[in-house]
Amino acid sequence: MKSRLLEKRNVTPQQAIKLLEKNGIKVDEQQAKVILDFLYILAKSTLKRYFEEK
């Protein structure tokens, strides 16, 4: 599964940090990576489920 997490992504940890800081949330780079991993997994799961229903 780890190799699947290394796919090309559009949002970098630095971009996530800036976005979260704008909303009053302070995270470091490692935390941003974990958050992005979770969001990508959630998005993939949601899309997979959506397209399987059709």
C-alpha cells in the first residue's frame, strides 16, 4: 500500500501547511503528509464506491 501512496499528487505538504495556517491550524511537514495521505485515501475510496454503484 505504501507504494500506492507515492503516486503523483497535486497538493504538496507545503501547500497544505499554508492552507491550514490560513484557517488557524498549525502543523509541521510530517503532519501535513499524514493529513494528505488520509485525504487521498478517502478521496480514492469515495470515487471507487461512487463508480461501482453505477
